[in-house]
Amino acid sequence: MRASQRARGEDVDLVDALLSADERRRSSGVRFDELRSEQKALGKQIPKATGDEKAALLQKAAELSAAVKAADAEQDEAAAEAQRLLLQIGNLVHPDVPRGGEDDFVVLETVGTPRDFAAEGFEPKDHLELGQALGAIDVERGAKVSGSRFYYLTGVGALLELALVNAAIAQATAAGFTPMLTPALVKPRAMEGTGFLGQAAQDVYHLEKDDFYLVGTSEVPLAAYHMDEIIEADKLPLRYAGFSPCFRREAGTYGKDTRGIFRVHQFDKVEMFSYIAPEDAEAEHARLLEWEKQWLTSLELPFQVIDTATGDLGASASRKFDCEAWIPTQGKYRELTSTSNCDEFQARRLSVRMREGKNVRPLATLNGTLCAVPRTIVAILENHQQADGSVRVPEVLRPYLGGRELLEPVGK
């Protein structure tokens, strides 16, 4: 656990503080049991005693009662401290994860080849210029109404989102996922149990008056869906595809990706989520990645798959693979989807267990983004643009756009 914290760039001393608190919890528990046993034995002597002996026993009983209450309080305090510290420690990092920070990822695979726009004789436009010409994106009115990093999808932009969501849900359903429309507001335990109130807390919107949190991903309500439940082993794996609005404060990203709709405060997303036996989690992680690759390939986007480094993992992930699509006007690959293996981390915190015969134990949870809508629109507009400003529609989306093959600038 110390090595994992060190690899994440997190506080290693938390581990020792946790061990100390847990030892105090154990020792105070033993002390409480000893005092309670003595108290019960004394309680049996008092009715039989008389005179001075009874008075002495009653005095001792009063002292024991105070000591029992103190030991009980110390046990509760130590247990609360241990739990508080435990919630601050991230999942154990998988031994194969690359060590380092955000830029220390390892490229596992590259799929497709970026277009050579120079060879085609024109300079590519960025997604915002294209989206405005198509009558698809309006960031000016989004800022007027809600502030920076908000936007409207209009006309074919709105239709493109609906097409993406329907196509993504269709792929997930065909793969055996149960479609889900999930709550966007959750209680603190759901957010804390999934690991989003630790290092990621700065990006979470909190409604203090009602003590609700706005989710940054449907992973949260999907992970909490079976909270405090025991699932029969023969029902596993359970796979859900959640569609929800997502809200992120994007704290600490001032001046980063401010143009257009690549990094925004509110967006819609289709998220895959799996409950599975822990021994099958790594294989499921590979399957989630394959489904993401299948989706991006169907959109005819060039992309690369990376093994995310330890310092860039979320608190709940032991390992995370990202699929990064090529963005022509940025001249680099940018994250479009990711999939994380959370092992038993979330299940333990949310008390989701599996039963095999008489044996009950925590299961594993995994998540994988299938379609984060705004970033996918960015990639589609830029990669499939034509010299005249129109955008070719990938075949997989055409049935959901009335058979339309091109998105054309307004007025053409």
C-alpha cells in the first residue's frame, strides 16, 4: 500500500496513520470487552452481598461503568479515524502500470492513419469554426446564459448528439449491456463510495442546501445501484450502459482547452459499467477496451490506445486504458474514451458483495466510457470535414440521421 501511494504521488504517511488508528481501534476494543466482562461478573455478585461489601461492590460498579463508557467511546473514535483515513487512500496500483505522471503513459496500439490535409489541398478548420458554419454549435449564447465552458448544440448539432447516443446504446445493447437512464443527483455516500470525494473532489459540484452531488459520470449511480446488496454469483457478470448528463467544475484547468466544446462543465455521456467476480476483472477490462475500440473504429476515427501512468489514475482505478483520437487542428491525440479496472475498491466502500454457496465476498467493478458526446463531435467534425466546409457522416450514424451522408453549412 505504501508503494502504491508512492507511485500515485500521494501521501505515504497516510498508511502509517491508518495502521496506528486501526491498532488503537483493536486495542480499545479488547479493553472494552475485558471491562464489559468484568462488569457482568460484578453484576452477579452485587445481589448476593450485604453491608459494607455491597457498598464497596456498588462503588466499583460505578467506576467500571464509567470505564466501559470511556473504552466504548475510544473504540468508536478510533474506528471513525481509521475509516476517515482509509477513504483517503487510493486503490492499489496494478504492478504493470507505467510509473510516472500525466506524460509518462505507454502507447499500446495505434489504429488508423491521420488524414494528410495538405495532400488534399486545403487547411483543416477547427471544430468550432465548422460547427458554427453548420449551425451546430453556439458557444456565445451558451456563455451569455450560463458562463464560460457552456454551449448550445443546435440544428444538426443536436441531431448529431442524438445519433451518437442512439448508435452507442445500440452497440452496447448488442454486446449484452442493459441500457440505463440514471440520476444526475446522488447522496454523499454514493459519491464517496466510488472514490470521487478524494483527489477529484475539486471537480465535483455540491448542492449544500440539499447535500446532493451532481455526478461527473454515470459511473457513480451505476456503482451505487447495487449498494448494500448481495448478488448471486451465477447472475454475474452484470453489465449496464448508462446515459446521463455529467457535470464537472474543471477546477485547475484555467486557460486550457477554452475554445469550443472539448472541455466543458456539462455534457452527456454513455458509460459502460460491469459487476464481475474479482478473478475475472482483468479479462473484463480487456473486453471493455475492445468495445471502445470497436466504437471508435465504427466512427472511422484514427486513435491510439495508452496505458495511463500511476500519477494520472483516478483514486478508484488500479489500471486505466485511454483511447485518444487524432484531432487535426491540434496535431495530437486527445482522450475520447477511457476504461478503468477498480477491482474490489468501490464494492467494499459501497458494500456490494457476491455469494457463492455459503461464501460472501466483495466483487469487482469496472467502467468504460463509450461516448462522451462533445469530444466525439469535435473528433468527427475535424476528421471528416471536406474542403467546402461540409462534414461527411460516418456510415454507422447515417441510419440515425435519416440517411444523411453529409452535414452541410447553413445556407448551402
